[in-house]
Amino acid sequence: GASIWATGHAGIMEAINELMANPGSGAVNPWFVATLFDTYFAFLWFWLWIAYKEKSWPLRMLWLVLVCGLGNMAMAAYMLIQLARLPPNPTAQDLLLRRA
């Protein structure tokens, strides 16, 4: 939806050319808004998986702050923690599903 909205305001090539000509104009570019929307929507989906995996609300909220504040760095850290906790010969379910 955000991409369709941005396309209605400016074509992607037009937006890129505008950004190349005026590097400081990114905040008023509709594609900048669409990119932020896409990024934070992805952060939200990843956090929903974290909220499913974690059992306590304080940890869930801490990870929400970390993911929204640090983005991919926090997401990578969470994934590395999950990978380190896997049993020998893990399956996809061991990584993706909540532990009993």
C-alpha cells in the first residue's frame, strides 16, 4: 500500500533523480516515507515473532524497544541468541517455535 501511495506521488526514477540532485530532500520524498513504513512494518513482524517466543512481558517490551531503536542490529542479536540456544541437530521448529 505504501509503495502504491508513493508511486501515485512520484515515480521511483523521478524520486531517485530528485534525491541525487538534492541529497538533503529525502525527508519530503514520498519514497522515503514508503521506505520507513516498510522498514518499521518488518520490525513489527519480527517483534511479533519475538513476543511469541518470549514468555515474559518485560523481555517482550525490552526487545520491542531494542528492535525499534536498533533495527537490524537488535534483530541479528536476537537471532544469534536463538541460534546459540539450539540443541544438537536442530530442526526449523526448534528455531521458530516456542520451547515447552
